[in-house]
Amino acid sequence: MRLVLSCFGFRLLVIFFIFFVVFYFFFFFKQKTAYEIYQCDWSSDVCSSDLHLFLEEPSCDFLEKLRGDQLLNSISREYPDKELREAVEGFVKTISEVSCEEELIDIWTEYTRLFIGVPKSLAPPYESVYRNEDRLFGDTWEKIRNWMLDDALAIKNKSVAEDHIGIELEYMMLTSLEAVKMMEDNNIRKLKDIITRQKEFMENHIMQWIPELCNDIEKNTSVEFYRALARVVKTYLEEDWNNITLFASLLPEEVSR
């Protein structure tokens, strides 16, 4: 017998998943980059050539798009969670004050200082570092790489590791896109599998280090753009974690074949 969620529960899942997919897609992946995850056997390629702000410095054109984006402005005014609403409001205010001629150079310089820095970055964007491993491409990287391969996902450009913040968040976006597709098809079994894996990935990886990374960015940066970005990412992930826990509770423990 085919299982169907209650009308209320199904609509709630759709609304929240679409919101988080759009937020991941717009906020983290709007510029061109060589750093992309490709889907070995999924049909969607919506996000195959976009960028995460942690993978590269923002361009002037990207900031212009952010300034005029209706989604960000709507969240800053209307989103029910106060912390996320105020964090996005602060970010919108910050980017509205950035001059593409002068302040953008400071942002580019700060990107290097925070995430690349020689001899040591102030906010290294790799989970391995926050796991106190003495090298990149170690045990943490291997676990995440194998996890993504289990979901038929692989990175095209091998110059960035799978435990980079940008790649981990792109994984969440791509699996959320697949979850929306499963909801549209009423494939509850597959939907439950995706949400269960997302929840486990967030619990064992993302929430174990990215909030701490955001704290390091806020503590070490001298540029308001990255301070505001860190606040948004941290509060957004807290909201996403709360909602994915809700999603998991709405789905039945057993699914009929």
C-alpha cells in the first residue's frame, strides 16, 4: 500500500525544503567557479556551475545581485525566527554599504588572510583542521569523500577537499534538491532515506565544526562583510538543524512497500 503523508505534514515539508534549497542555492552558490560537485546518477544539474562564498572572493556583480535580491530582503523582514531574520538584515545592510571600487579590495585581501593565510590561516575552512588532524586529506576527508560517493556525488575539481565548508554545504543543497523531487513524486521511502542521511551528516560533521569556524571568523576578521557572513551562516545552520529534526519527526518510522 502506498503511504501518503498528512496534507499538513506534506505541505510543511515542501515549504521548508524549498526555502532551504533556495537559500543554499542563492546565498552560497551564485558565482561561477571550478569547484563543483557533480551528480553521478542524479538528473538535476541546476547548481553545477555556481559558487560558495567561502570558495572564492565575491565579485562586484555578485554583490550587486545580493543587494537587489528579493529573497534576502524578504527574510530580513518577514522570516519568523528572530535570530536568522536579524542576521540576514545585518548582512543586507553590510553589502548595501560596500563600495565596489574601494571596500571590495579590502574584502578580497581579508579572504586571503582568513582562509588561505601564510603561514597559517586565521579561520581554516576545512573540517580536518577542527578535528585536530595534522594534515589535510586525512581520516576526516576520507570519511566525507566516501559518504558523498555513497550518495553518487563527486567533486570535479580535485584542488579542493571534500571537507571544505563550501563542499559540505553544497552537499546539503544537492541532497535537499533531491528530497524536493522525492516529495513531488510521493516517494516517502527515498525521502526518509535522504532526510535521515542529511540529519546524520549535519550531526556528525557540519554542526561539529562550522559554528566554531564562524566564531573564529567573527573573532579574527577586521572586515564587517565577513563578520556579517559568519553570523548568517551560523544562525542559518542552527535553523536548518532544527527544521531537519522536525522533518525527521514528521516521517513515519516504517514505510510500507
